[in-house]
Amino acid sequence: MAARPTWQGYLRLSLVSCPVALYTATSRSADVSFNMLHKETHNRIRMIPTDPETGPVDRADIVKGYEIEKGRYVVVTDEEIKNVRLETTRTIDIERFVDAAEIDRLYWNDPYFLTPDGDLAAEAFGVIREAMEGAGKLALARLVMHQRERLLALEPRDQGIVAYTLRNNKEVKNPAEFFDRIPDVKADPKMVAIAEKIIEQLEGAFDPSEFNDRYEDALRKLIAEKEAHDGVVSKLEEPKEAEVIDLMEALRRSLGEGGPRRKTEPRGGAKKSAARKTPARKRAS
């Protein structure tokens, strides 16, 4: 089954434009979610809107309110909200080009795939994509989708373009509010040197297949086991608490464990020889 686009319209660079389609690049379909059931009948629970003073409320009597302080609301009607909505635009209009390094990672949000919408659009789309690739920069554009204005960063990839929504300035908190509280403690150079060696031992390529959500995996295993044994499962092993030891000792023991090189070559003959002579010690329990 072909994926349905999230949005369809035009991509425009100055006087060059072409029909495009925007598709979500990620999926939440693998997430485990639960429904609320009655413990005896296992019927789905329906949530009934209720006023704490008068009881159940008809949906026709519900209005929207914005809390300006505890217990005080500004009531806004659907018509008033409709009057300030932005019309969904039909064009991703490229406004400027920037280096990727200029965009703080805090601002990156959801990724989408941008493709030409139809065979006739492929040529113009290819011209824009190849020009962006040659410039070595990301394009910034605006798009109104679902009544929200979104800033997009467009990045050429393979034969298409990856479009990332960017968070606006009001959404991103100032790191100084949190990092300025950290005491200015000078790290022990010997500890730093050991930590750097540990980092070197753990160098390797990023393989997303190695990073699964172990909690989701455990939930699926639990559900499968309960389904196979009529709801009865064996007791899960409780996680062990981390051992509290001296920091320098922890670093030395971590360095002694070594760890897999993960397909990275040693940087020098001396290191390679030393790695053969010194076997990795077992993990401390």
C-alpha cells in the first residue's frame, strides 16, 4: 500500500517551481499502547466529560478556555479561533540558504521526505535539488500546515530532499538557565586522560539497528507470553542497582574492560601489540 502524503503543493526557488508531496519520515506504529478496560468485563472505558459540581456535561455545552492564572480562564469561541487561523499554503517558498552548522541542534524537530509529485515534476525538482547540493547548504522555507506556520530546513539526500521542521524560538529554552547552575569544578587531568582512552576504545560507526527500545521489546515479550499462557507470566527479574565505587577506580576498571573495537582499526602498531598482550578483564558485578 502506497504511503499517503501529509501535504501536497509546490516547491519554489525564485521563478522555478514544481509540484511536490511531503511524507512523514518516521513512524510510531511500532509503539506499544494500551486501552483502558473494565477489570471484570474487559469492555473499553468511555471517558465522559464531567463538571466537578454539576456532573456529566453534554459536548454542546463545552467551550475552549485559556488559563491565564490558576482558576482564571479566557474563553474563546470556535468562530474567534477560525478568524485568526492561517490559511494552509500551497507553496514551500525557499527564503534563504544557510550552513547546516548554523542551526543549533536544539531547533531540529520532525523529518519529512519531499518528493516530486508526478513524473512531469521530476525535471524541475531535480534542478532545484542539484543546485542545492552543489551549493552545499541547507534551504530555509516556510510552510503553513494544519493551521500552523512551520519553518522548514531542506537538505538534499539521494534523489530527494529531507525536510525538517524547526522549532521556533519560544519553544527552545535557554541552556544557560540549566548549565549555569553546574559548579565550575576543575576535572582531574589523570581522570580525563583515562576517560579519553575509554572513549577511544568505544569508537565505532553508528548502526541504528543496534539501538532498539528495550522497554518496548520487553513489553511485546510480556504481551506475547501472557497471550500464550492465558495471562500468566513468570516473575520478571528486577534490575540490579548500580554499584557505588570510587570515581578513579571506576574509570580504571572501565579502561581495563576494554570493550569491542566495533570494526575500527587501531591507530598505531604499539596499541595493537599492547591489545594482544593484555586480555580484557571480566565486567565487575
